[in-house]
Amino acid sequence: MITSKLEFSARDYQFQSYVDAQNWIGGEWTPSASGTQKAVYNPRHGEAMGSVFFSDESDVNAAYQAAARAQISWAQLPIRERAQVLFRLKFLMEQNLAELSWLLSHENGKTFSQAKAEVLKGIECVEMGVSLQNMADGGQLDVSRGVNCRLIHEPLGVVAGVTPFNFPTMVPLWMLPQALVAGNSFILKPSERTPYGAMKLAELLKEAGLPDGVFNIVNGGKEAVQALAAHQKIGALAFVGSTPVARLVYKQGSKTGKKMVCLGGAKNHLVVVPDADRELTSDNVVASFTGCAGQRCMAAAVLLAVGDTQSIIDDITAKTRELVPGVDIGPIVTPESRERILGFIDGAEALGFDILVDGRGAKVEGYPGWWVGPTIIDRVEPGSPCATEEIFGPVLSILRVDTLEDAIAIENASPFGNAAAIYTSSGDIAERAVRSFEAGMCGVNIGVPVPREPFAFGGWNHSKFGHGDMTGWDGFTFWTRPRKVTTKWALQSDQTWMS
Ligand code: NAD
């Protein structure tokens, strides 16, 4: 049992071990019932920094009991009082920014500045929760003589979230602010590879005044997820992860009738036309495919180069060569993921595509972790594995096409639909491209078109299963159910068809 306050004191990349990731149930750290543990690795060092407990149905039931007990009085508080907890969380996250960011960097591998950007984006999501106290009225209208209808956003009760390894702090915060401010209590199952960001959030939420049991964590893997999805009384489940698992969890959860939104994987296409600004485009494309070592669902994966865009490709190549693994780009999360990425590059080489920049030999002095340097593969054929499959590493596949229509046809043929972007100086081309993409999040001269609050986040097609989006206002409607109240105070003599 962890008894003292969690603190992570590293303020640089030197290896530091950390606590075992226990479950957070009813405001206390507790080992899972089975006691099974697996290592949590620091990918920069390739060394275990701690371990994580694996939970089963009995742990999920214990979390549910604590959450259900706490939810009753939490939901009775006025929304303004619930939002104050989030307000204090924002302050505490700002106060603990360095610790939160270093912890993230150690468990996930991303550079400190990328980790800090993640925490800051998480804080922005918290701000959305805070603003709900002024935004979340349902509306009302006199619909007939003396008859009024009003809408109330009611909580669902106990709800749950399952999150991936690549944004251990931000993705839980895509869900928590709206769900908690709406009056739900929450059970989170973080990635077993990166459980620490959520643990720190649990402590900060408690410090911010969240009553015990309103937020709970069950750690572990698929057994815990299946128990959450199958639970008859959990009212909603949001999932973020790879497409095969998103599809599976969506099917499992939907059988119980709970609300489900499951965000999946991606293969994002960036289209560059000859009139694109060279400097802006090359900077932006490089940042998009190398940021967080390409382990982002919004990362550029395919560059569709239309016509003569050679000078832009040259710039992209030159800027990519300047990036230093270990400084500008972090490691890959596991040795298995690294091997998988290398397999795609080897496969592309075997197919005869040009490897313009080759990150396969990347090494970083003093850090024996799992490195892949930024890689660019040119003259890739449509339909080949590196053109169609999610690689989830710092790899850009360039496909040369003759026309904008050819580019859009390739983008449209992808089963994914998370993000797509166009680089151009023409409003007409931009509008035509954006309106033709099969993607839920589109960019114009922006390679990571993440909608910022209060706009909601979510892709299309195989990048999302379920209805509605996450974050923003859509997040609030997902975590609530609408109650319609019709009131009649008119005199009986004043009759209408509704009498
Ligand atoms: P993952 O699918 O392996 O794991 C996600 C979560 O599902 C984890 O909590 C994991 O424990 C759990 N899980 C794994 N296998 C399971 C199974 N068989 N049954 C039930 N639960 C299971 O994903 P990951 O490797 O952690 O994250 C990377 C993936 O997430 C990429 O595909 C990326 O594109 C995607 N992602 C998508 C978004 C988005 O917004 N669409 C955002 C971030 C990441």
C-alpha cells in the first residue's frame, strides 16, 4: 500500500525508479486482488522503472461499488461546486507542471518539451470542464399557452474510460472534466505501459477536493477492460487506442446497452500541391511526422506530393536530417514496437522504394533504449504496407501523384479517417480538398489539426466506433443523458391540444 504522497523528483533524463502502480479505489492506493504485476519500462533507458498491478473483474467490481456510493452525493452538488474542483485541479497542475512533465517523459519516452506540451493541453481540457458551470444550461421554451419545456443534462451514474500509452495524462483529461462536472463518478483503466500520469492526476484531484470514490483507477490490461465493458451498471465507456481493440471493445460494451465511443488508430494523409509555401510546409510536415516519435494518432503518415513539389520534398528531407535522436525525438515505447517499425522500413526497401532518410541505425549515447530515427521513404506505391498500415513511428511515406484528384482518391481509399491536411496558398484548392477528405479532422497548412476546446475531437470510419466525439461540448453530451420536463401551469379553461 502506498501511504505517502506520490512524488517524482527527477528533473532530467537520468534514470529514476518509481512506485508500483496500484489501483486507486475510494481514495486509497490498493494492490489488485490477484497481486499480478508487470514491469513498467522507461523507454529511453530500456529499464524497468516500476511495476503495474493487473486487475480483474473483482477489482472492477470494487471500483464500481466505491464509485456508485460516492456518485450519489457528488451529483447532488450544484454544478458550480463540482466545477470548482476542476478549477483547483488546473491550479495544481500548473503548480506541478515540471513534475507532471518529467514523469510523463520518463514513462513514455517523449522529450521533456513534448511532455510539457501534453500537460498544457491537458490543462486546456480541464478549463473546458471549469467553463461548463456557465455553459451547461439545457435551455427552455414556452411551447404552448402556459406550457413550458426545459432540458436538463443529467449524469449517467458510474462511467468509465480506457486510455492508450501515448498520452498518459492528456487522454484521460479528454474524458474526466466533462464526466465529473456533469455529476458522474469515473473508473479509469490507463495503459499498462504508462500508468503513472493518471496516478498523479488521482492525487491532484484528491488535493483539489474531489470526494473519495468519485475518481477511481483500475490498472492492468484486457481483462480489466473486458470487465468494464461487460459491466451492466456502468452507464458509458469511452475508449482510445488501436483500431482492432477499439472495434472489439465497442462490440463488447454495446451489448450491455451502455453509451460507447471508441477512438481507434489512424493513417493520416497530408497533401502538398505546388503552390504551397515551401518553408511553412516543410517545417510543419517534419514536426507532424516526427513529433512524439510519430507515436501520435494525429501524426502525418503519408505525404501525397502533387505534381512538381520536389523543392518542398528536398526541404523536408534536409530538415529531417537535422533532427537528433535523444534531443529532438524520443524513443519508441517498447522493443516490440521498435521491431515492428523497422520491419515496415525493411519491407519498403525490399520493394525497391527510396529511403531518403534512414533512422534504422539510431543510437543515443548513454541511453540504451529503443530508438528509431526519423525516416522518409519516397516513391512509395499505393497499396503497399507502408502506404496503408498504421506504423506508429517516425516514418513518412511519400507517394507521388499527378493531380489533386489522384491524391484525394488515395486518401479516400484508406479505411481510417482520423485526420487529413492540405498545404496550399489557394483557398479554392483548400476548400475542395477539405470537403473531399474522408477524415473527421482536417487541416489547411496544419499537419496536426487537433480541434481545440470547445471543438470536439474524433475521427471517422475505422478511426472511431460509436457516436459523438470526445472533448469539447460533445464530450459533455456524451457523459450526460437529456431529461425533458414539460410543465403546464395554464388554467384548465385555457385549453390547447396539449391539455
Ligand atoms: P492499444 O489498443 O494497444 O491499447 C489501448 C488500451 O486498450 C490500453 O489501455 C490497453 O490495456 C487496452 N487493451 C489492449 N488490448 C486489449 C484487448 N484485447 N481487449 C481490451 N483492451 C485491450 O493502443 P496503444 O498501443 O496503447 O496506443 C496506440 C494506439 O492508439 C494507436 O493505434 C493510436 O493511433 C491510437 N490512438 C488513437 C487516438 C485517437 O484519438 N483516435 C489517440 C491516441 C492513440
